[in-house]
Amino acid sequence: MKPLFALLFLAFAAVPAAAQDSTPDADMPMIVSAGEIDPTTLLWIKRPLVVFADTPADPRYVEQMGYITDRLDALAARDVVVITDTDPAARSAFRQKLRPRGFSLVLIGKDGEIYLRKPLPWQAREIMRSIDKLPTRQREIREGKAAGGS
């Protein structure tokens, strides 16, 4: 009977560990390829900032990623995860849902709503200002979550 009890205990102990592996956490990289992540796993956890281009050599894509990488710490403080998609042929879930044409910058809130679409690169400071105006972010600020740098 004891071996059966031990086996059941191990089975139930493994369930929470598996659940933890399926949700994004602090160990998640800040910049992720669109093909590596399911958009639904980010709901109410992270704010996806999706950067589309038809090729990684697109000068607008290079410029935008430069702006983003310069302020990764401040974006991280706002629970942002940067999703890159530079392969139209791969038809990622983000590309199918957002249907970009060429370069595009899209900010999605934690609630899954699209809050910003830009056809040209945007400075990280402007992106952070837009995030700070979101209702969910306003609530986070009121509840005392650190604002990060601006």
C-alpha cells in the first residue's frame, strides 16, 4: 500500500510543476520569436509588443529593435515581452491574427486587446508612455508596482 501512496503523491506533485512550466514567468526571455510562443499563454501575465517585418534585414525592423534593446529594463518593468516575426511564410499565430503588411509595431495589452499599431519605428520612450496610459497599467501603478525607468 505504501508504494501505491508514494506513486500517487509523486503524480499529484508533478501536476503543479507542469502547470508552472506552461506559464510565462520571470525567467522568460524578453525577446521571443513569434513561432516559439502561444499568444494565449501571455493573457493577464505579459504585454506583447509585436514587431513584424518581411525580413530581418528591413531597416525599419533594425531601427525598431535598436530602440527596444536600448530600454529593455524599463520595458521589463512594465511586463512587456517583445515578439519578433520576420518570416511571413511561417504564418505565426500573431501574424494570422494581426495581419501586418510589411513592417508593423503592435502593442497588445495584458487583456489581449490591441492598443497600438504603428507602420513606422517608434522610440521606446513613446511606447512606454502608451503603456503607462493603459487601464491595467494605471491600476498596477496605483497598487504600488514599480514604474521602472522612463
